Amino acid sequence: MTLQDILYKVPLLKAVAGRPDAEVSALIIDSRRVTPGCLFAALRGTQVDGHQYISKAVESGASVILCEALPETLVEGVSYVQVENAARSLGFIAANFYGNPSTKLQLIGVTGTNGKTSTATLLFRLFRRLGYHCGLLSTVQNQIDETVIPSTHTTPDTVTLNALLADMLKKGCTHVFMEVSSHAVVQERIAGLVFAGGIFTNITHDHLDFHQTFDNYIRAKKGFFDQLPKTAFALVNADDRRGAVMVQNTAARRETFSLETGASFKGKLIADSMFGLQMDVDGREVHFSLIGAFNAYNLLGVYGAAVLLGEDPEEVLTQLSDLPTAPGRFEQVISPYQILGIVDYAHTPDALKNVLETIANLRLADAKGRLPQIITVVGCGGNRDATKRPVMAGIACKFSNRVILTSDNPRHEDPLDILADMQRGVSPIAAKKTEMIPDRREAIFHAVALAKPHDVILVAGKGHETYQEIKGIKTHFDDREVLREAFGGQ
């Protein structure tokens, strides 16, 4: 594609030298991957400024440089494109380069603190059952129908994202469901995309290491809805008090879902048990295989989005009724001795509280009338929002009979420092039922050793992840595998 074509609708401050009809072979944001004839985008990141690598990119053969500040020395034969916001401009350039695939798909974005993966995955599975070819872009994995593509970010960079969308379109997809993280909005990874709809699940404190304040975090989420076109729908959880804030400035059609108030799509929770959810949805009584009030909200959001996309309500509810949960989301592992293990990605205070409340509501006394214990194994990630660490420990103690604080993904932090932060949320009374075991594998095995038949062990924080990151190195670690191994050794 020519330089002139990929700059369509991109506001330029200055374009220097080069030929507008010059062919651009690729779009590159990492100077180490520059190839001859490519466009190198000098992006200003949180840790690295791409402008430092412009000369290296030119030496490696880049024929076009996208930048916010022109270098002092301009190399003859190289085109320099100066823009106000390189990250945002790259979004439109990437869309142009790959033929604007989002305009030819029904692209639905899901944002919120909790429930993004479950909602996007349920939508993907639902529309596959309804007979569509679909794409999924999620924290767990990216997927084109049955083909799984490993995922490294909740929302990929804008070049990768458009390349994936183009591939999905080429392979016959009509619908794509994607998680939209707050980081992606702020870093302009969704710039240039045209969404058919957006869903807001909820918002609680998270990612303050990146956004600094909760208000900034809210504005980031709201920024997604601010970008929706008037042809799209904006479907928000009316029971979250910030749902109305999300759509204050959107041009999209505003719709709501709710369990507690009047809404476009109204649900009522009738029963919640180990056998699933019994709900009334817009006057229709339905049994779902999923468990927990938080899943009731996810199901309502999925139902509403499907109806807004033109699907028959009865058929949607029929297909939704027995859909399984997303990997690592309230995933059950049962021991031969009737101990119930639950692995969940809950890594925020609100998510942990929701999962533990659900478990507490599901507990049934055994034949002797003994009420089962809840044993919680939980940690917090390193180099992330430290303010939630004591809060999560406090929640674990409040809703559990025994708590084991352990490592999550410590990354570049000392695990003991993270655990010290968590311990600040443990009251003197709760300290009697709380232990600290830094080794996560040992912590899970210890939880199993403590458990008796009919007890429930929650292993929280990592969910679907199959690794543990320590000092920048990822080693294989899967909570589900370790829990099964511990059960097998009973």
C-alpha cells in the first residue's frame, strides 16, 4: 500500500521528503524488527521513547518514520511524517493498511473491571452456536472459530489488532468480540476501529499503578464509549452507579441491563446453587449452568448485546442456558474425597468478594449437618496496584474459615514485600486463621491437607494463566494442574 493511501484521514503536522506513492511494506513499532521499506512508528511509551530509535530504524531500512518530533538530521530518501499523537495516528494508519477490517465486521467491545473475559467469551460461544463464524480477542486467548491464537495482552497493539481483524475477515468471520482494557484506551490501541457496540460490565478499584487515580481509571473506561459512532449501541450495567457516567458523551444508542432497577434488559435472580442459576429474563424463566450473581450480570449483558445485534430472544436464551464459563473463571476441580476446588482469576477486591460470597451462598451441610469450611489461597501480583493488597487480604479473611497468603506473579518485586502489604489487611483476630506460604505450589498442597470432605478450596488470582512470572522469567505453573495433583496425593 502506498504512503498516501495509509495516511488517509490522518491529520499531519508536517510531511518531509519522500514520495507519496512510495510502497510501504510493513508497519513496525519495535526498532529491532525493522525491515526494508517499512514504516517505523516512534511511539512514546511509559518506559521507552521510540524517538530514540529513529536513526537505528533508518539504518535498518525503514523508508517512512512516523513521529511527533522530527529528528535533527533528515536522511535523504526517507519520508518523515510528523503528527501530534503518533499512537493515535498509527491506529488510523494500521486500519488503512489492513483495509479497515473493523468496518466490515460486527465488532463488539467489552470493558469494565470484572467480567470482560467471561462476557466476551460467552458472546463468542453463543454466536458460534447460532451459526456464525466468529473471532475472539481476550485475556485468555485470541480465537478464529476453532483456531486458537495465544494472547499476550488483554488488547493487542493496534498493528497486531488490525492484522488479526483482517485475518478474521479473510477467514469468513462476521462477528468479533473483544475485551477493551483501560490501558488500550489510554494508549490509543483502539484508535481507528469502528465498533458496532460496546458493553460496560462494572468498575471497581484496579490498575491504579498505571492510572494513578480512580478518576483517571473511570475516564479511561469512559473514553471507549466516547469513541463509539452513532450507528453503534452502548449497553451498560445500570446497577453500577457509574454506568450512566460511561455514556454521558457517547453518540451511540444507550441501552441498559439490570437485576435491580428498570432497564432495557431486565433480569431477576430466582435461585443460585451448585446446579446453576435460575433467572427471570424479560419475563422468561430460564435455567443457566453458570453459578453466581456476578455471572447473572454477565449473562444479562450477553443476552442484551445479542438481541441488539438482531438475534431472536428465545433462541438466545435457549443457547445461553447451558454454555460453560470461560477458562479459569469459577472453574471447578473436584477431588476423589468430595473436596470442591475452585480456580478463579479474581485479582481485584470486588472480584474476590463476589467469588467468596457466591461460594458462601452455595455451601450445603454434609450428612451430619457439618457446614463446610472455605479455605482460600490468594496472592497479589508484583509491579501492579499495591493499594488493593491489604484490601484483598481483608476480604479473604472476612469470607473464609482459613486463609493462606501466597505468591501470585511477583514479577520484579520481592514476594515477601508483597505479602507484607497483604498482611496489613489482616486483623489481629483474623491472624489466627491466616498463614503465609510464599511458595504457591506449597500453599495449594497445604490447603488440600487442611481440607475435609465437602470443604471448598478457592485458589484465586491466576485463573487461566499457565505460568508464574518471577524476576522477568515465566515458568510453567497452572493452578488447576497443581490442585489436581494435590488432590491425587490425598
